[in-house]
Amino acid sequence: MTLHAAAETCISVSAANPATNDATGFSALTFTQVGELETIGDITRRKAAITFGNLCTGKTTTLKGGEEGVTVEIGVGLDRDNAGQTLMTAGYDDTDPYSFKITESNGDAVYFRAYVMQDSIRYGGMNDVVKGSYSLGLLTETFVVVNAT
């Protein structure tokens, strides 16, 4: 694997569920690209820390717990006519998770299911582009990476 730039990385969304939670299931879906994409935040898979404080010794023990939920921030230049952004807003109003595909500049794909937890508008100042942002709450059991090679 070689390094590659984030430029030309895209995210797409689908309201459909994959038939199976693997590369085959996700690749069978029809995705709509989210336009005017500015940023995709960190996707960090993390285990919860379970701590116990021993009163007698004054020491804390830390154990590895269950996998925590992951939240990813998506930033866009607001375009209410963009089909992908419209689908993201619909996902906020929907109680079901949506399917997502991040296509990296080297052709690798990252698939996952997530709830659209936030849909916001940021106006900024006089010389700013009106922007939108979405917060995605990932379902950790549906995280699939497909290498282009």
C-alpha cells in the first residue's frame, strides 16, 4: 500500500440496505454522490475503557470494553439542488440507517451503515460560502473496506 492524497475522495449515500453486510452486498447498491464535498472527518474505531478505582490501594485498573459508536462529520458547500445532499437531509428525517460509500483517490472503497444524526447550515461571514454539515452515527458492525487492487 502506498500513500495517497485525500483530494478526489468522494462520499455517496443510499437509502437502501445491502442484502449482506460485505463488499458484495454494498457494491450491489445504487449510490448517489454527495456534491460540493469539503471534508470528511475522522473515522475512528475505538473500544470503551472500563475503569475500576480500588479504594484500598488508590490505584485504577483499566479494562478493554465494547466497541464504541463512531460519529463522522461531513462538511459541504450547501447546494439544496444536489441529489446527494437532499438524500442526506432525508436521512436525518428518517429513523432508518442509510448506506454510505467513501471512494478514496486510489480507488479503495469504505462502506458502512449510519444514521444521519445532524443536518445543519452554517452561514459564516460576509466572505464565506454558506455551508452544510452532517453528522453520521456509524453502525460498527457494517464497516467494510474494499481495496482497489
